[in-house]
Amino acid sequence: MSQFWSKIVHTLTPYVPGEQPKLTNLIKLNTNENPYGPSPKALAAMQAQIADTLKLYPDAASTPLLQTIAQHYGVPVDHVFVGNGSDEVLALLFPALLKHDAPLLFPDITYSFYPVYCGLYEINYQTVPLNARFEIDVADYDRPCGGIIFPNPNAPTGVGLPLATIEEFLKRHADCVVVVDEAYIDFGGATAVTLVANYPNLLVVQTLSKSRSLAGLRVGLAIGQPHLIEALVRVKDSFNSYPLDRVAQAGAVAAFEDVAWFDETRNKVITTREWFTNELAQLGFETLPSQANFVFTRHPQRDAAELAALLRERSIIVRHFKRPERIAQFLRITIGTPEECAALVTALKEILA
């Protein structure tokens, strides 16, 4: 603490990201990174940007990237916004679209950055409990609100919503913005981008960190009707008018264009996830149905914190959430390569023996 802090700094509880340990021979399954590298075409495109032109500012509007995303999703260019990772996109949309007199609503078990943004921007919010199956129930949101945000699939549970349920959200709350955070959508869900044309209150947020293996590049996007995009642009240009550098823009364009690599690597993750889920079941674990590149699982006879510690002794790191207490006995395990997941299964067999 310091006398020089602004008043709001004293009230903030920052988001705590997953651990990034500097250990050798580590199986790292705690931060939902893609086990497969970026598209070789994306790497080549980024390498080509390491030139004398870096002395010049990048395209402030990221025009080629907007055009590429628009073409990929079949939407007009003015429906697309990009930022420095989806976290920055979220950081801009909270004050732009979700700060109103009525409270913002989001699930009680969800991406833990949401309450952090609310604290930073002094946004009133209420959490809505997931049901007994750890699902989002649209009827539970039938209350006055200034906006709604939720991940689909949800994090850390991995449970997804069908498009029909998202459409019901949009119809029931036509007077406020509904933000669907689709960080993990490519691993089994159906994107709500297909609903954007019919619903002026829908904003869809995505990232290139997961399914396109570019967590280290920091590129995120939002898709919505122009009046929502304009609000994001106004806030962005009041904060940082050059959020994406030349290297990031080039890499992101190439990553979207390399559809074959995208399909190949995400299908590998999906196949491994199904195999891994079955292996966990044989060991007595109870795993929620996942549409993400991770699983959320618990063993009814073993303490989750103890399991995480014993795995760590074997150089395998998974994510354990102590709070809220309702999920304290769950582990979130990233889907790695088949070899990494097999090593984890072997370790669990030793621990449970």
C-alpha cells in the first residue's frame, strides 16, 4: 500500500492467472493452452513482419484482419472488433456496454475475471447460481438487469449451452446487451455468431489463444451489430488506438486462413478429450460433460487439493480452485497431447492404488 495510490486501487482484488512454472520435464495441464503449435503459415507470416517496417505504426483499424474475420464468419466488416486478447476486448466492453444502473448478471461459477472488471469499473453486479448439474438456467436470469455475460462453454466447468437457449436469453432480455464469451467454442459448441444478424443486443467474444494456439500472441475479437462495435471502438480509441501490432495482425490473418491446420489440431484435442474422459470414468472420477479443451472432474473418495499436490510431485500440474466452496473438490485438467494425458492417467492409477 502507498499514499500515492488512487482510492480505487485499495478496493481491487486482481485476477490471478494460472501458474506458469519454470520447471523442466513438466506436464503442464493447468492453463488450457493448446498442446499443438500455431499454424506454420501463421509463424511464417509473423516472421515476415520482422523487418524495417516495425519502425512504423501498425494499421490502427487492423483492416486486413477485420476483413479476414468477417469473411470467415460471413458477417459485414463493420460487425467485427479486434483487441489485444479477448481479455482486453472484455475490459473495453464492460465500461462500454455493461455499466448501467441495474446490475450486471453472470453465473456464480464462471470466468473469475468478470468480478474483477466490475470492481475496476465500479459496476454493480449479481451472480446467478448454476443449477444442480452446473448448468446455466435461463429462467434464473428473469430479473431486472443492465446486461448479462457468460462463457459458452462455461469456464471452469466446460458445460455448453445450445443456440436455442442463447436465443431465449436474447428474447427475454431484448432491452439489454447479452455477451457470449466463446473462448472455447471451437472444441464442441455452436457459435452464437449465427444469431448476430437477428439480435441487436448480442455481442460474441472470441480468442485466438485456444483453438488457434496463439495464447502468446494476444489477439481477441468481438462480433456484433455496428452500434455495439462503435461503442467498443470509442472506448478503445480513448485508451489505446494501436492495440494490435504488425506481427500480431499478420499472424492472426494467416491463422484464420489456415483452416486445415485449425481443423486438424482441434479435432485431435476433441478426440483426446473423449478418450481421457472415459479413462477418468474407469478410475471412478465424475466428470462434467465438456465442450472445451479441458475437463472439470472430481473423485468422490479423494480430496482434490491432495490429488493436485500428489500429481505435482510427479511433475504434472493441473488447476485446483479453492473457491467457491461448491467446486472445491473439482480439478480442471487441460487436454494435452495423447502422451501427456496417458501419463496423467498412469499417475492417477498409482495415486489411487
